[in-house]
Amino acid sequence: GVVGENSPCLAQHLTRLIVGQVVEGRVIAISGAGHMSLLTHPKPIATAMSHHIVRSEAWRSSRAHAA
């Protein structure tokens, strides 16, 4: 999950709770970002999403080969 470093505490807490329930889940905090980080920090968000997609595809591929 992605959270802004300056997001409200509740948003950060809920993100961590949700990610804690996801296999291989990770929290990425965007430095200087707040609740509207998609609009205020699009490049770091896009980078985080790209890394997530690459990691997810690698994980899926390794699981497919193990089966």
C-alpha cells in the first residue's frame, strides 16, 4: 500500500492494517506527500505502482513454476 508521509494518522493506520493482511504486502511512504498524493506527487506514486507490478508479476511467475 502507498501512504503519504503527511497523510492523516487514521489513513496511515488503516493502510498498515490492510497491508498486514496481504501476502508479501508492503507499505511505501511517499516523502512529503499527504492525503492527495496522487495529485501532488504523481511521479513517486507511479514509481511505486510500477515496482508493485514488477514484484507481483515476478511473484506470480515463481508461484506458477512451483506448482
